[in-house]
Amino acid sequence: IMANKECVINAVSYSMVEQINLTSCEYQSDIDEFKKAGFTAIKSDIVRPNRVKESLFQMECKLLQMVTVGETNGAANIAICEVVKFH
């Protein structure tokens, strides 16, 4: 998100929880998380990141601000985004 300033938020059902959990791992940039989780990538209309075809709905977003919370264990980033398209 920080590199591209864009993202897609995909809604998941309970049946997809284990698959989507695989995408939360840290992978090298050359690893295809869609293949790793067994999802189908589909092109977005406005943003560069792909959407998950199996998702109940998707939101194409542009990053407005990234807020860093903490610096040690438990630290996180909060992405504040503008939704530019719903699917």
C-alpha cells in the first residue's frame, strides 16, 4: 500500500477465512499471494492492485494517509483510504 498508494479491500466469508489468512503472511515481492491462497485475481477498474474474484464484494481504494502506531512488538500501520469504486 505504501509503495503504490492504492489497495483493494476484499470482503471475505467464513468459508474463505483460512485461505485469506495465508495472504497475511510476509512473502517476498515475487510470490503470488493469489496462487498461494488459491484465489482468482481480477483486474481492478481504477487502481493497480487486483481484486479477489471469490470475494463477496471489493472496494478499490486510494491511500490518503498511513499512520504508524508503535515501534516495538505489536506495532502496526493504519491505512486511511478513500474508496473510489465498489464491486
